Amino acid sequence: MAKWTAFPYASDDYQLDAAALKKQWARLHAGDAEGMPKDDKVLAAWSLFHAGEFQKAAEAGLKAGGAGITVANKAQSIYANYLEKSEKNKLALFLEVAERAEAQQKSDPKNPNAYYWMAYALGRYSQGISVAKALAQGLGGKVKGALETTIKLAPKHADAHIALGTFHAEVIDKVGKLLGKTQGADAAAGLKMFQQALKLNPASAIARIEYANGLVMLEGDKRMKEAEKLYAEAAACEPLDAMERLDVEMAKEELED
């Protein structure tokens, strides 16, 4: 594994030992609805993830196996999305996660995050190669199906609601409402997904960021004020871990532009 770019912010605030992590678990995992692991090695891998040690978290998760695969997939996806500078490497990292998550679905078919991380990785990969190209390759249906399965298995999975909202918005934005219908994309359904995500995880910066993006993609400039308000709220969120810090910093950058 090539050396990954380090988390660029001070991570002292996000160093959590097992006891602190257990205490904060429900709030930290309100987005992905991941259950607290029984395996200490998996819990240790999560501690590394929350502290921004994404490469170490991925390696520790893979080594632990089982529920550790989910830590590895999340660490690699978040790293690729926010910190990987090479577009080629980023796409390769996403494809690797998608393949690993698909294999995890076979060995653990009732694990919602096996479907979610496949959908997330393929969704980000699709954005990288262009949404229109991804739809032509049939990736849209795969992403949508996996997200719907995630929500069926874990109705309170806020992040899956965000991603499904983004799916509807991206498809309609790129191919229009009429063609979007053939891909199962619907503007009202997309907005409903974002609203539900915020209900499920009210402290989430990323739910606000993606909702803001979705509003502009689906309804244009008339929703710009609302989108800016959501970005300002996201920038004011208090990050509890490294991933949330990356979300908050992204919102701040967007406001400055």
C-alpha cells in the first residue's frame, strides 16, 4: 500500500481510547448506523479512523477481518474522497472498496454497510468518470439498488439517505428530469431523502452540505439562499472526529469561494 497523505489538522481532540469511543459511539455513528463491535481489534481500528489515521485504520481493519472490513472500507473511502491528490489513485481506491464491499455482501448479506460502502465508492467513482458515462455503464442502477437495500436493512442509516438524495439530484442535474425518470431518479424523492437524513442525524455537517448541493442541482438559483444557509450551518458544526472535521472545513472553503 503506497503511503497515504496524512490528515492535515491537529488530531489531538479526536484521539479516543476504547472507553471514550464507547461513550461517544452513538453520536459518532449516527450517520452510518454501525453497531458497536465486539472485537477489540475492530474497536481499535475504529479509534484510528476517528483520529484521522486513515491508512492505519484501513490496514488494522483488513487485518482484523469480519466487521473490520467495514472500518477499512470507510477509512479508504473517506481518505480517497478528501485527501488523495491523484485522480487516478482516487478512482482505483474507490474501485477497490466497491469490490471488497461486494464480496462482504456475499459473506455477510444482512450487513447494511456492505451495501452502503459499495454504493458510496461506486457513486464517487461515477462522479470521477462523469455521471453520464457511469449511467451508460449501468452503475446508476447498482448504486441506487445498494442504497435502497442499506435503508431496508437499517432504516435509520442517515448516510444512505444522503447518498440516495445525491443520486436523484446528480442524475436529474446531468440528464434532465425526463431521462432521469428512466434511471429511477425523482426530484421530490431526492429532497425527501435529504430531509430525512437531517432528522436522523441532526448534528451532521455533511447532510447539510449535500442537501445544499442537491437543492441547487434540482431547483437552481431560486434555492441558493437556502443552500448558503445550510453551508453556514455546516461550517458552524462542532466536529467530533477527523471525518467530521474534513466536512466542516469543506463547508468553510465553499463559503469563502
